[in-house]
Amino acid sequence: MTPLLGVLVSEAWVFYPLAVLTVGGALAMLLSRNPIYAAMSLVLTFFGLAGLYVLLSAELIAALQIIVYAGAIMVLFLFVVMLLNLGDADLEMPRLSVGTIVGGGSALAFWCVSWMVFQHLPEAMPATLPEGFGQVASVGRLLFTQFILPFEATSILLLAAIVGAVVVAKAKI
Amino acid sequence: MATVPLAHYLALASALFAVGLAAVLVRRSALVVFMGVELMLNAANLTFLSFSRAHGAQEGHAIAFFVIAVAAAEAAIGLAIMIAVFRSRKTVNVDEVDALKY
């Protein structure tokens, strides 16, 4: 099986626009004062990431990315932003302090160091992949055989998260 | 046909992680700090899927699935804590919620 998009158009023509979209959305999230705009920029980033996952032949994870991240989690964020109902005075003003410079500088330094490390990786991706790679049937089979214990533990984690969220957020129980 | 090398995928993931890290370190609104954490988890997912593609192995897809599930649980609990903090202190700025610091 050859990767899906690589045969139709050149992979680079899809990757670099999606990379610009993703990083641009992330930077807009970092720089916007209003949490609503930050959340909408992050939705843009998540859609770009879903496109990149399709490019990496991970169709199931791309679908989950849109359903869970761009759908459920970001709706939860927007819901909480509106519930808190922050006024204009509560929005943080941009300021250039020592903490801002050190924080931004360390993030930039992290990226430079990791880029230097990645230079030493082998170049090429394999041209062909196993049959059904990244699709629902084969990933699902993996989840229900080799990863069955973490899969079941995840269900308990989600149950605990539901109960915990209600207990923490409710005013009177 | 021009294919994209593995290093470019990883550099993109690391750039997203750096932006998320900057959001956690620099921003004061706890909401945006949480968005930074979500972005860092997504960057880790992109790394897992890139290595999966490079090695032709699907285990990275299973790990990415678990990361998404844990991120959903983390968002639910984190936003519930934020609502509780806002109810008692009328603010969600992380530099004003420092009772455990002293």
C-alpha cells in the first residue's frame, strides 16, 4: 500500500502550507489577548494537524483529532470562557517583563537545540507501507489485542474524570 | 516526486511544542495556559505518528489514541478546577492564585 496523498500530488505541496497554517494558528493562540480568539486559533491548528495526520497515513487518528479535539475539547474551552464571563478589564495587557523574555527565549532555545538534533536523523520515509496502515480495522485490532490493558484502564480514567469534574465544579453536593 | 523528510515533521512538532511551552511560561490567563498544554500534547502526538510512518509500525497510532483520551480527561478536570477557583477568587490569572506558594 502506498501512502494516500503521496501518489496524487507531491507530498511537499501539502505539507508546507499545512505547516505554515499550524504554526500560524499556534502563534495566534499565543499572542491574542482574548481567550475566545485564542481558542478559535487553536481550532485552526487542530484542523491543520488533522491534515498532517492524513498525510502520515493515520486516517483513524485524524478523524479522532477532529471529533475529540476540534469538536469536544475546544467546545468545552469555549463553554468555560463564556461561563466565566471575563470583562474587558480582566483581559491581560501585553507587557515585556523579565519573565516574558526568559520564557520566550527558553522556548526558542528548545526549538533550536531540537533542530540541531534532528539534522542527524536518516532522511527518507519508506515508500510503501503495510496493507491497511493506520485505518480503523488494523489500529482497532492492535488496541484490542496488544493494548487491551491500557485501553480498559483508559475507560476507568474517563469515568474517574467525569465524576471528578462534577465533584470539583459543583457548588453544593 | 518530492517527499518530506522525517526531520521536517519533527521540526514542526518541536516548533508547536515550543509555542505551547511559551504559552505556559509567558501567559497569565489560566485558560491560555491550558491551551498551551493541549498544544504540547498535540506536538507529542505528531512526533509519535511521524515515527510510526517512518518505521511502518502502528504502535505509535495506539499511543496517540491514548494521548487523546488522557488529554480529554485532563481538559475536563482542569476546566472544572478553573471554575472552582473562579468561584472562590473571582480571577483565573495564575499569578494571583498563589496561596500554595508561601
